[in-house]
Amino acid sequence: MNILVTGGAGYIGAHMTRYILRHGLRPVVLDNLVYGHRASLPEKTKFYRGDIADRRLVTKIIRKEKIDAVLHFSAYAYVGESVENPRKYYENNFSKTQKLLDTLLDNNVAHFIFSSTCATYGAPDVKKLHEKLPQNPINPYGFTKLAVEKMLADYSRAYGLQYAALRYFNAAGADDDGAIGEAHDPETHLIPLALQSILRPARQLKIFGTDYPTPDGTCVRDYVHVYDLAAAHLQALDYILKNKTSDCFNLGSENGYSVREIIKACEKVSGRKVNCLEAPRRAGDPAYLVADSSKARKILGWRPCYDLEKIIATAWNWEQNRRY
Ligand code: UFG
């Protein structure tokens, strides 16, 4: 099976590409390298540098590589930037995805797995988020992802597209052997920043908000390993192919950890202190986001394998020996 991985040189996409290779399938990566790293891909990976909205290029790839299905990772994902510059997000995450989808359908590629997000739910006041909750994003990033989900549903009804929208909670961790890992520039995520503050104490970690209505006052999130996310993609692809259907799934561990608990876990794994200070809330952060992933478990047979300590151990290994 030939699988086109858009954004395959980005953080989650690169882990997906490796996972596909390990499972005996053939990934073909399309990435514009705005945020992705060519060095994150095994040398022999078939790689095209370019834009998902480039109709000629995508058509050429589909025909030449005999693409059967597409895993669509390419997107911008800085929530704060999406508020400052929504145009960039609607253009890249929505308009270009529409162009990609049209090119796929025009070339009879009708199997599509979409990287969606728990940010499409907004800030609901529930213990665990399930797929039937109303989706009310609180920032343009979440809206662009929700808009694509709506487009997929319409395209599926009208043109027979078969898709899965996978709503990730907090992707984290790195390759087990440390070959690849999280390398955003700028980095905004908690776990890499906490570990970097251990390695370079001059980079003090800010705890954004200590007055949230949570047990210790800091935000609670559901961290899920990138390879567990990758596994869900192949399970979802198998599911839509076998059942000729479309659906959406939450992907989270179902365990919530506060910012302070993550800092403690980073200290335990590394055996060293995180250099941190308390700071005001970051705009747009919901207090509590934890998944109910029972649908993915039941329908896809998905079982996340990495617990928090394993997630942080892979990230710590990566941070100490980063290659890019
Ligand atoms: N945090 C800090 N200090 C930091 C960085 C983060 O205290 O330096 C806190 C945040 O306030 C938040 C938690 O750590 O409470 C996790 O923050 P991340 O930035 O690691 O992750 P987010 O939960 O903000 O974002 C993730 C994805 C987004 C997605 C979002 C959905 O990275 O792409 O979940 O809520 F949109």
C-alpha cells in the first residue's frame, strides 16, 4: 500500500512515516519544509518538497507513486499565532486542504485520515470529552480544524470520500531509539520546554496560571505518545477501507496531568530539577482537557501503550541527544 503523508517531515508526521515503514507499507512524504525537518526522515524515504495546494505536483505524485490513501498532517498549530494572524491559518489549514482534497478526488483517491484536535471542542465543562459533545472552538486554530471536519463530512456525503478525523489530545514523546523527536521552532509545548530548562537552566520554564479550578491550580491535559497516535492512523485507515465508512475518534490516554505533575514527572525521569517560575495565565488555555477515547478503543481496537513516564523518558532521551 502506498500512503501519501502530507507534513511527513513535521513532528507527528515524521513519527508516522517511520511507523508506516516499520509496518511494511510504503510512505511517500510531501512537505514544504516550512516547519518540517528533512533530517527527520530515513534517507531512503520517497520525499517531495512542495505544497499540498499545488495541483500539478500532487497529481504527479498520485500517478507516479500509485497513491492509495492520504494521511494529512500538514497544518500550522500555534494557537496564539492563529489569534494574531487568522488569515495564515484559514489559508494554510483550510483552503489548502480543500485544494488537496479536490485534487485527490479528481484522481480517484478517496481514503483520507485527517489530523484533527481536541481544540475543536473548545473549553467544555466535563470530566472527559467524548465525540458527541458540541464542538465550539475558542480560537481560529480550532475553527480551521473544525471547518475541515465539516468539509470532510459534506465531501463524504456528496462524493463518496471515506475518511477518519482523529482528534488528538496532547501529542508528546519521541522515537524510542532517539532518532527523531519534537523539534518545533519556536517551541511552545510543556514537556520539551520543561526538559530544556533542565538541560539549560537559563531557559526558565514559566507555569502559565496557578489559579485554575483544578486540584493544584494548574491546567490539566491528556498526554499521548506520538507512536500511539501513529498506530491509531493505520487502525483507522484499515477500518474505513474494510467498512467503506467515515467517522471521527478522540485519541487520548484518558489520564489527566496538571502542569505541576508534568514538571514532577520530568524531574523523576531526569533525576534533575526543572527551573521554573509561576506566571500569569496564557490566553486561550482551557483549564481541563481529558479524553474519553472509548470509541477508538471499541471500534478501532486502539490501545495506547506508553504511560506518562515512558512518554517523558523518550522525550528526555531525545532532548539530550538531539540531531536537528
Ligand atoms: N504550559 C506552561 N508553560 C509552558 C508551556 C505550556 O505552563 O511554557 C502549560 C499550558 O498553559 C497548558 C499546558 O502546559 O496548560 C500544555 O500546554 P502545551 O502548549 O504543551 O499544549 P496545549 O494544551 O496548549 O496545546 C495542545 C496542542 C495544540 C492543540 C491544543 C488543544 O499542542 O496544537 O493542545 O488544546 F491545539
